[in-house]
Amino acid sequence: MVGSIEVTSSESYLNGAIQNHNGTEEKLNEFRRLLGKADGDLLKIVGVGAGAWGSVFAALLQDSYGQFRDKVQIRIWRRPGRAVDRATAEHLFEVINSREDVLRRLIRRCAYLKYVEARLGDRTLYADEILKDGFCLNMIDTPLSPLKVVTNLQEAVWDADIVINGLPSTETREVFEEISKYWKERITMPIIISLAKGIEAELDPIPRIITPTQMINRATRVPMENILYLGGPNIASEIYNKEYANARVCGAGKWRIQLAKFLRQPHFIVWDNSDLVTHEVMGGLKNVYAIGAGMVAALTKESATSKSVYFAHCTSEMIFITHLLAEEPEKLAGPLLADTYVTLLKGRNAWYGQMIAKGELSLDMGDSISGKGTIQGVSAVGAFYELLSQSSLNVLHPEANKPVAPVELCPILKTLYKILITREQGTRGILQALRDENLNDPRDRIEIAQSHAFYRPSLLGGSLD
């Protein structure tokens, strides 16, 4: 009886695996046909940037499609030369030995000994080296599948069909300007999927937001119909560990529906949406307020009451800002709040706010933190403040009955700017802002936004095409 149960279970698993294999291959074949790929012509996918999300995204594709080596090639580029410090090497060794599957894999690949030597301090490991074995420097605790790593940018991208931008927004422009040099002779333009959440402010000739997809468009002249954004309320390590998650791929209709289908997995549901830039901006906006949430949590010893007061004010400011940016801001409420919620729970920006408030990190250390990567909320605070300080965007103050810059109705944003950018205040300034007896009811700010024609189409600008 027991043997019968085991056989049935095994056959069921095998049949399921075969069905899933066939379904995955058919998705790959369908996308290859869409791109006009002939037999023997590889679909070439490359990730540019190997932070946590960029590495996980490449690993998910590798896990799904990497078995079809005669049809697809999946690689990831990262800069060479980044040394792994001794403490990280020691922790990595612990992670390896706690996972039998990882340990066996490294032994089979004759790669285990170098981690022993690094643990003993007899060898220096490098980030690109360990990534080949499935370890992302920003996410050591979550081993990935081994990845094909390229450290030469030209080799990585020159003939890629799909490029995944896994760079921070602050590095996107520079790297894609270099990439553009390698694409001058291309006849067909690649599809680019940007994972970056962050913005820049451009003040001349008119105030406007520049998003990573727009930076890529400007740098490479790839048409916007070929550039998409993918984002959602998720944590990279949890997605790789197959926690159920969803995301949206946003952009023009030429590719997004087919890409959503190609990227979708049983535990990672990908929807599609036409509103590219607004979703991108919202991804950057929640990082701003996540830093403040981390500060409040640390300064009040995780007081639920204080955190809820902060949440009420920060969400009202975000709603106010979305009314400036979007003609139909109500459509963004769900995605924005969901993304904000997960970032406050476990995101690196909230973590950064906590560490700064506790004194375990210093602003002098910059916004690129070992083991975490770039804290994109810091630059976003500066960009949103500069943008919303412009007099050309003035709105009517409800009590003073006079025109003021929009930032004057966003006291949390103003305070974060004084803490993180000008450093006029310490982190306790965020609590002072919340306890200001002159602070308006958050509901009033939302009513102001909903009852006035605040929408400024120029803020999100346009592209080159």
C-alpha cells in the first residue's frame, strides 16, 4: 500500500514536470516566433546590473528557460573587481554549509575549496566570481541558480535581443550612454525592460521628472515602444523563494502583453499596463517615504501608534503628489499603497532609515551600502523636493489663500530633505514634524488634492520619439 502511494506520487510529479516543461518551451517558442528567430538563432537575454532584483530576475529566467540551450542564452553583466570583504566571506561560508543542495552543487563544480580559503582569509573572492556560483553580493542569504556572468559590457549587450536594466536609477544614464556606442550599427533595436525605481528632476526649460526608461531612451535612441518598466509590491529574495507575488510590465502595446505572458510564472504573476512613466514614478515615490518610516520605527521603538500616524501623513502626501502627476490618480492608489506597504515592511529604504536613526549608519557613508546596494530613496528625496519647490507649479494654499509651491503642503518631504540632503536637522526632526500642532489633518490634504485642478501634464514630460 505504501509502495503504491509512492509510485503514484512519483508519476504524478513526473507528468506534471513534463507538462510544465512543455508549456514553458511553448512560451519560449511563441516569443521566439514573435521576434522572428530562426532555428539555431539564439534568443539572447542579458541583465545589466547585478543587484538583488536584477540578479533574481536573471535567475528566474535561467530557472525557467535556461534548460533550452539551443534556443535561448541568458547572461548577466556586472562590473569586475568588487572584492568580497572577510566578514561577508565568513557569512557566505555559513550559508553554504547550512544548505545541503548548495554544498553538493559547489562540490560537484569543484568550487567549494575557494570558499573555504576565503573563510580562512587565505583568498579574496570577487562579486562577479561568486555570482557565477549563484551568490549575489547584496543578497548573500538567498542562494540563486548559477549564472553566466559577463564583465565586458560590450560583449554582454552588443547583440542582445532583450536587455534587463537592473541598475540603480543613479547609474542608469551613464551605463546606457556607454551601451549606445555598441549599438550604433544595429539594424533592429532590442527590447529593454527596466527594473529601476528612482527619478531625477530636470528644471530647465520647465520642471519635469526624468525616469530611468526616459534616461535609456535619451541615451540610446531606442524608441519608447521598445522600452518597458516592470515593478510591483515584492521583495527579491522572497520572489526567488517562490513566495506568491505579482508585478506589472508597463509600456506600449507592441511588446507588453507578450512579455507579460513570457515572464509569468506560477508563483510570479505578471500583468500588463499601458501607463509606463506614472508607474515608474510611483515606484520612486514610495522609496522617499519608506526612509522616513524606518526612522520613525527606530526612534519610537516600533511604536504602532507613531508608525500609523506617520503612515497617515505620508500616504496623504503621496496622494497629493499623484494628483499633480496623473490625470486619473485613483487608478494608482492600489498599486502605490501595495508597493509602499511591502517596502515599509521589509525594503532596503526603510531599513536604511532605521540604521540612520539608530546611528549604525552615517549619512557620510553615502547611499551605496555594502550588502544592500544603492538606497534609491535618498536621491529621490532630493529630486521630488527640487521639483515640487518650483514656483511655476504653485498651488493655492487652502488656509493662507495664496499661491505656494507644492512642497509647502508636504511637510514630511520637506523634513526628509532637511535631514538627508541639507542635513539641517537630525533624524528626530521627523518626529517633530509629526508632532507639530499646526500640522493639517491628512484628510484635509487629500480633500485639497481631490477638489482642485492640480494635474500638471508637463511634469512627466515626453520622450525623444
